[in-house]
Amino acid sequence: MAEKVNQKQVVPRVLIVRPAWLEMALEILRATTK
């Protein structure tokens, strides 16, 4: 059970880390479009 909780905590971390650069790219694109 502890392993399952660990996996669930690791998944959201990757999801938060991945969109980090995506959000920055979107902000740069928005600034460039404006």
C-alpha cells in the first residue's frame, strides 16, 4: 500500500514538472502575440 501511495505522489510531481516549461512557453507566446 505504501508503494502505491508513493507512485501516486510521484505521478503528480512529473505532471507538475512537465507543464512548468509549457506554461513558460505559453506565456512567452502570449507576450509575443501581444
